[in-house]
Amino acid sequence: MTDIGEVWLADLNEERRRRVLIVSVARFNRAAARVVVVPEIDGGPDEVPFPWRIEDDDGTVYALDFVRAIPAERLLERVRQASSTTSGRVRRAIRTIM
């Protein structure tokens, strides 16, 4: 089952499939059969300030203002694991938002 910090290709009911960063823990994902994700977006993190945009070490930008829960079966393919630095940035951003 998926866990926080994994990057997956997902079907978000958009024109194209999009990479998403998992921000929910495996225990929640199993119990709910859903995952909480933030999509990768085009453009730099400077367009919208922290905590709404998080940049991964490889330059990928994730949009926390587009966070959503999707059914787990809409995750199509695991792409990679985000760095621990990125996972830490996401946790700090979520704490700031909450």
C-alpha cells in the first residue's frame, strides 16, 4: 500500500495523467481505500508562496492548495520516492496551513 512521500502517476479526471505526491500515511490509505495527494504543477514555486507550493530537490513543484483525496485505485504507477527533505517541507507546510 502507498505511504507518505511516494510519487505516483494518477488519474485525476483531467485531460492528462498527472504525477502526485502522497501526503497521507499508509494506515489511513488502507483503512479508507483513499489517498490524500497533492499534484505536480508546471511553473516555479515563486508564483505562489510557501506553504502552498513545495519544490522537490529535483525542481518538481507540488501544489498544496490543490490537495485532494482520491480513491486508491486511481493511482496508476509508482514513479519514485520523494526525498526526506521534500517530505519534511510538506509536513511543515501542512502544519502551517492547519
